[in-house]
Amino acid sequence: MRLLPLVSLMTSILVLELSLADEPGFVSLFDGKSLKGWIPVGKVGEGYVAKNDLLICPNRGGGNLYTVREYSDFIFRFEFRLEEGSNNGIGIRVPLVNGSAAAYKGLEIQILDNNSPRYKNKIRPAQHHGSIYNVVPARRGFLKSVGEWNDQEITARGRQIKVRLNGVVIVDFDLDSITDKKVLEKHPGLARKSGRIGFLGHGTRVEFRNIRIKEIS
């Protein structure tokens, strides 16, 4: 009876190793069973939960969860699964800040079920999934249905930010092209060259898995 959990764990490790072998230079950021390597800030409810190889932001839970390390230029890959009305975000080049400040002190790539009635036709273009929150709108129409797994990749190379969703580039933007003083004043994080990667929860359930990163130059 005790062999089953061990076999399951060994299988998960083998799958992860094979996956990373196909992606030279990538390093896993999540061990599937703990929050080792991550720092919770402004924990809400039970915070983030590691369970069955998933990193879960529960309903009425979450807060911000940051990498211990800081990163400058990188390719960040992960999979995510939404429920109806899910709302989260990926912080990049962010300092250790609480709540929504992450979207302004760093950059936030929106994670959102923007087809939900609670958001549809009620949000601005730069609030849809994949957008650089409140700054750069993403192309729409490439999210899978609620309950299905999506693949996402975020590349930060100098001032160029690229977001790829399910194989389609939905953002490819040079931050230096932003010259509006009001935007730059409201988003000082646009000038940051490095910082932490974070999951930015908003009290709705989102599941993440296969979280990995490759530093680039």
C-alpha cells in the first residue's frame, strides 16, 4: 500500500525530467509539493497551496507569492487552468510588495477569464488576459475554454516583453516606446531592469503547473 505514493512521486519526477530535457537551460521553480523557493507576501486566507504537482490559488485565498531569487532577462513558462471568473496575474521584475502595487512597482501580465460575465464588456483593453496590466493590450481569442489547461510563455529581454499563449504571440512590445509621462509616473516599474517573478492572486481559484524558467542574455 505504501508503494503507490512512491511510484506516483517517481513518475512525476520522471515526467518533469523528460520535460526539462526537451527544454535545454530551463530550471523548474516548483517542486510540486511545497512552496520552497517562494516568499508569500500579503497572504490571503490559506495563501497558495502546493498539492498533487499543482500550485493552487484557492477561492478566497492567494495574495502575492514571489520567487526568492530576482531575475533580469528570462523566458518563463508555465501552464494554468481557469475557473469561471478566475483572476490572477504574473508579476515580472517586481520588488517584494503587497497587493495590487505589484502591477505598478513592477509589471503584471494579466491572468483572467475575460469571457466571464463579471468582466466581459466591463474591462479596458489592457485588462484582458495576457496584457501588460493597464499598459499594453494583448491580442484576444486564444484562451482555451474554462477548465482546460493553457500554455503560456513570457519573455523579458531588455526592454522587449513578449507573451505567447497556446503557441500564439499575443504581446510583443518595446517598453521604450512608452513616452506618455502620466503612464510612466503611474507605472515606475516599467523602468525596472530586474526583480522577482510572482503569482498575484485576487481571491479566485487558478491552478498552475510545470513552472520553469531560463535566464537569457
